[in-house]
Amino acid sequence: MVALASASGHSQLLMDFDLQILEQHFPELTDLQKDRFAAYANLIAEWNEKINLISRADIENLPKKHLLHSLAIAKAIQFKDGTRVMDVGTGGGFPGIPLAILFPECGFHLVDSIGKKVKVVVDCVHKLGLDNVSAEQARAEKVSNQYDFIVARAVTQLPRFMNWIRKRVKRTAFNDLPNGVLYLKGGKLDDDFASIKETPTAYPIQEFFDYDEFQEKYVIHIPVSRD
């Protein structure tokens, strides 16, 4: 099991999250991955008492509304080993940390402009033993490196987001989808799509996970062509 300890070294009281929903949709999960998802859920619940990361009413539904929601990206694409991903506006690590647990041979860089949220990510990454994740307090447009994919959960309107990240996408691609953005968003998409020059593809999450919570929620893939 992945052990969790408080700053004083004493064991924490762990919540009994039901993670069967993850195993149902990702039956290939290893024991280590299951342990890490359970540990991560508990870390978020603990941190959420100090910092508003997710709605407190959502804590009991964290496996579905946050872990499974993040992993919808993995139903749209299976990242190949060596893929580099940046998670923009990661908050407490969504969707980057769930994806990093699922894809241990890929590299993830999690950024947020709010320092206390980056502190949460750093703590979670350390306690989960994730050596494929780095974190940085930064605005996306100020990050110097380039990545195969940029992921995010509805941090802003798509036109603004695309302006932030276009230069952060690598030219050379080797995955089954073209390099670009994988964006988790709900609601009506027409206005956002009409305001960007790229041609997006929307994958309804309810087709991956048949739950009412995912009605009119999408994984949006936006290829970014670097001139």
C-alpha cells in the first residue's frame, strides 16, 4: 500500500473511498495504481479541509466526478510511452495526477498560477512517489518548454486558452492523435469552436462512462499546427 503520514509522522485517518468505479472502467489497473488512486483521493480530501480545491459537497463523489472525469482523456487517447504532457490550471492536480498514475511512462508538468495549489500538487506527488511528474507556479504562456499535449479542465474560454498555449505544443508528433490540446469542458460548444482557427473534435464523455453526471460533458481534442 502507499503509506500516508502527517507532518508529525502520525498516521492519517483515511476515508473509505469506493474506487470500484475506476476498476470497472480501467480493469488493467495494477495494485500500485489502485493504491495510488486511493491515496490521492485521501490527500485531496485532507487538503480540501485547508484549501478550496473542489466543492466540499463533491468529496464523497470524488472518484467519479474528479478521478474518472480526468481519466476520460485516456478514453480519447492512449498516450504512448515518452509522451510529454502539460496540465494548465491544475488546481489540486486534475487531470494531470490521475493521468500520471495511469501512464507512468509519460512525463507530466503541472502548472498553476496560485502558489498554494502548486504546494498541494508537490505534496501529493511526493507522497505518491510519482517520479514522472513535476510542478511549477507559472502562467501557461510563460512556460518555456514544449509538449506533445496540453490538458486542462475548463480553466477559461477556449479562444483565450489557445492563445496561451499554441507555442507550447511540439511540431513533431508520434501519438495516434495530432499534437495539441485535450480539454475537459461541458455545456454548449458552438461559440467557443467558432472563435478558434483550429478544427476541434468533441468526444462525449457519457459515451465512455454512462452516468448522468457526464451529460453534455466532453473531451475536446484541438490539433495545433505549428507554422
